[in-house]
Amino acid sequence: MTAIRLIGVPLDLGASRRGVDMGPSALRIARLATRLRALGHSVEDIGNLPVPERDSLLQDGPYVDHLPVIAEVCTTLAAATATAIRDTTAPLVLGGDHSLSAGSVAGVAAALAERGERVGLLWLDAHGDLHTPSSTTSGNVHGMPVAHLLGHGDPRMAGIAGQIPAVLPEHTALVGVRDLDEAERQHALEFGAHVFTMRDIDERGLRTVMSEALAIVTEGTAGVHVSCDVDWIDPAEAPGVGTPVRGGATYREGHLAMEIVADTKRLISMDIVEINPVLDTHNRTAELAVGLATSAFGRRII
């Protein structure tokens, strides 16, 4: 049995498309806590962290202008995830856009650093999220969290863990990537994180890719943080996401990936992000995401 703490972060300041701030509610409506408890876990839901309403902020500039506010939210979130780790509880963060992971992972990293340990980062996403404020063309901060966790970009975001980088590149693996622009390709090479694309999955199979990725994120770490942007699943299965990209993982590949994570018994924290109920049908994508979370926390077919 695992003690799990649900932390909602209704953040949509890092993206241009509205709606992902309703993601935490969609996951709760899909009975996330109930289904985790059915597996024998204890689940505490501390509700949503405070996030400024987007309509209260100036909208004239690029979305990167929200970065100071996002950094404040991420700092608050980092304190919450660090506390959960200190309480020997697994923080399960409900997003919200993916910029929040610069805080959730940083908090886990900070708490582990107090024990002289490191966290491994498994990033499941259609996108690399390797931009910095100087390289982005969209200005969307949700395209930057991996860069910040690896110590690049805005100092406020990169320094949340109290150590830079929050996560070492040799402990970082991105899986399912299929949408990188030229700047991100360059950063992938410069920053040193391991990137497994959908082509890798197509050619070598998900089990092989996941085994290699998990070897990377578990070697020399205290455990794994899984940051799951639901857009890593194909939009035919998960239409209600902030930035859908065709050609993603299938329903079963998604569950297999999480089942393989569960088999390692090294999962210590997790994010589920970028669910956009405005684009969804009958909460289908949130239902899928809840299924993925339960698979990560040990639900088995037999």
C-alpha cells in the first residue's frame, strides 16, 4: 500500500489555449481517489493550490510575460511536493498546464537532496518542453519545464529546487516525443537528456524503449517521478488535451508503459497534466488519465 497525496494545480497561464485549468476537476469527477483507494492505497486530497485567475492578469504581451506568476505557483507547488516526500507520501499532482512540473519535480528533488539523494525523471509527452524564454517562438511557458529542471532558462524557474540543476541530464528520459522544433532539437543535444521518439517506439517496441528509459532514470536515484502529459497518447484516444499531435501512443501502449513503471516499484511521485475538458467528450480523456494513473500505482490485469 502507498500513501498518495493529491495536489490540484488549476494552472493555465503557461499556454495560449484556455481550458486546462479545469483538468484537476475533470480527474476528480473521473473518481481518481476512489479508484486508487480500490487498489488498497490511502489517498489524501488536499484540494487545489491557489493560482491567480488568468483574466485578472494583463493579456497584451506574450504568454512568457506570465513567467513571474508561474514561478510563484511553481514555488508553492514545490513546497507541497517536498512536504509530501518528507511525509513518506507520494505526491500526485493534477494539472493544469505542464509548466507546473518545474515546481512539482523541483520539490521532490529538494526533499531528496536533504538525504543526499537524486530523483529520476521520466517525461511522457508528445513535446520536448526543452525551450527557454530566449528560444521560444510561441512564448508558451508550458514548453519550457524540462529546460528549467535541467538548469537552463529563467533563473527563478531553474532555481526552485535550491540546487541547479534540479534533475541531472543523465537521470532524465523523455519518451513518446514526436513534435520538436529546431531550437528544441539543438537543446536536446546540448542539455544531454535522453530522448526516445515515437520512431524509437515504432521500430523497437514500447517495452524495449521503456526498459531503457527506466534504466536511465533509476540508476543512481532514489526513485522516479513520472510526468505524464496526456497528449503523449494519440488524440484518437485522448482528444481533450491542450496541444494534440497525431501519431501518439495507443491506449494499450499507454497502459503498458504505466504497468512497466509499476513493476519497478520505484515510482515516488507523478504529474498528470494538460487535460482540457473544453475539447473533450463526456470526460473521456480524464477517464483515460485516471486509468493510466491506476496502472502506474499497481493496477494489474490479473
